[in-house]
Amino acid sequence: EYRKDGQTNIDFLMYDGDFFVPIIRLDLLEKYNKPLPNTWEEVVELAVFFHGRDLNDDGNEDDFGFCHFPRQGAGYWDWWWPEAVYSTWATFDQTQGIGEGFFFDSETMSPRTSDPGFKKAAEIWKTLWEHGADGCITDNFISGRCAIGFSPPGCWKGIFLNPDGVHRKDANGTIVWQPRLKSGDVVEPYRFRPFGSTGYYDRKTNEFKDCTEEACPRAEPVPAKGHDDLIAEEKLTSSYAPRAQILEEILPPSPLTGKFVNRAPFYWSGGLGTLIRKSADKVKKDFVWDFFVYTNSPATSVYDVANYASWLDDWRFSQLFPGDNFLAGGWSQDSYEEHAAVMRWALSTESNGALNLRIPVRSVA
């Protein structure tokens, strides 16, 4: 009820729609005839393939297959590393939606870190760690040194707000390289839904099994070319049509076409929220409430989520649509459409959203 209307109780204010999102270099997929990765196994294969190659034509074969957040040695960000592992673990162990969870045994409340799903996720990240680098708090991705990126959406703002996009400059500040398709056109990174798994860990039989519609009801079949079929149909005949055509032309067929992939957008910080402690001093409550109101207000947040003023990401559809704030900020129509499609999917009530360390609770009428 604090300083609102004396009647409506506000327990929690959303503050950040923060989950791990991949982006990928389309020029590299076209050059090496590689399909878009939909599963973690495919990501590992691509990371190993691209790591140690020259990805930005600077003559040095020392670039990275997989750029992520965080990176070992990144100071206070180091403690987020387990969250990256959890984001993969969730795709193996949570199939029934956000209320299922994956951290604890629902009967004994024992942590499930000894189960095969967690172990498989840890093995995947061990390989990715050895074939990657930070892509968020360095210029590795924007300078062309990364094939795949995997970080919170806020990390990628700098790339899509930069009028030069991914590029490399010489000592005089002249652009000497940008990612180009075989046609010669400069191409932006492609943003799509987080990677998933075609299999899941059956807690009753203690076995990995293939996803089916029944076993993985939130899973979706992989399209023929592997890319996300998320852009609204009307957009395909208007502004996004040329980008959609590029994807169809340059991407080879996915070997997983038609298979069900279980994805779980992982809210690595839980999706930030704000609370005020009841016992706090009134002056502190007033200060914090004013700050929350300021950052949540449309006048502030609609601008914030589209610009590099902060790492805050959309947590309301009113901040995401119709998108004028993004286009005014400098996003291209294509990059906005892809961002909006992924956010709309992840924030929907039908999403298989996964949350960090907590016990899921379903409300009962």
C-alpha cells in the first residue's frame, strides 16, 4: 500500500526482463554452409569449429567460437557463471512450464545437482568455456571476434545501437572490415530464441528420452531452415520480408527439421524486481519508492529499454510495442523485429520460462 492509494497492496515491482539471448553471425554460417544451431550440442559443435579462426580478417587466427557473459577473471561478475550452467540445465530438466522448476526434488527437496541433467550442462559449459571469451563487457563481438554470442539482452544493445554495427577499424578510425554475405551486403547479427534440447531427463525412469508433444508440451518443431518462425505473418510481407528472404536463401536445411526442441528462457537474475522492506526508516522508504517510480514510469522506462542508458530490458509490452522508441534510438527495423519477437515469446504466459534458485509455487484457486 506504500504511498500508492492506501488500498492496493504492491508486493513486488518488475524491473527487468532479463534472460540469456543468443545472437549469431550470419555471414559465417553462409560462408561455411553451417545450419543455424537450435540445440546445445549444435552450439558446442559450432563453437569448436570457429574457435581459433580469423573471423574479422585481421590476419590473426585467434578469435572465439562462443562469446558469453560472464568471463572468468571479470571481477565481481564471476559469481554469475553458475547461472550460465543453469540456463542449459533447464532445457534438459524443465518441460512443463515455469511452475515445474528443476533445482529440487519435489518430494525430498534435495538439490538435483547429482542428476544427469546438471552434469550434462556442466560438461557443455566446460567445452564452451574452453572455446570462448567474454562477449559482453569487452568489444570482442562488436569487433568481429565472435561467431556466437550468449548474454542478457542488455549486453547486445551496444551492437544494435552502433550505426557501424559489427566492424573493425584501423588506427585512423576508418572502417576496414564488416561482416558481409556473398552478395557483398553487410549483414547484422541474427537474434533468436535461446538454445534448447531435443531430449529431456525423465525423473521417473532416470533416463534421457526424446521430446514428444506429450512429454515436452512447451517444445516446438524446428523449421526446415532452422530459424525462428516468430515474426508476425503480416511483417513477412512488409518491412521484414527482405531479411526473412535472406535467412531462407543462405541457411542450409537443419538436420533437426521437425524434431521437437525444448527451450527454457532462463531469467538469470530471476528477472529483476524491486521490494521495500516494511521495517525500513520512512525517509529511506520514500527515497527508494521515488526511485522505483522514476525508473518504472513510461517517460523513463520506455526510453531506457531501447537505449544504452542502462542494461534494463523490456518487462512490459508497452515498452516493446509499437517499437517507435527502438527505431528512434537507432535500431534497424530488422533488429527491432527480431528483438521484439524473442521478448514477446519469452515474456508470454505460455513460455517455459526458467528461474534461478527457488522453489516454484502454483497458486490454487
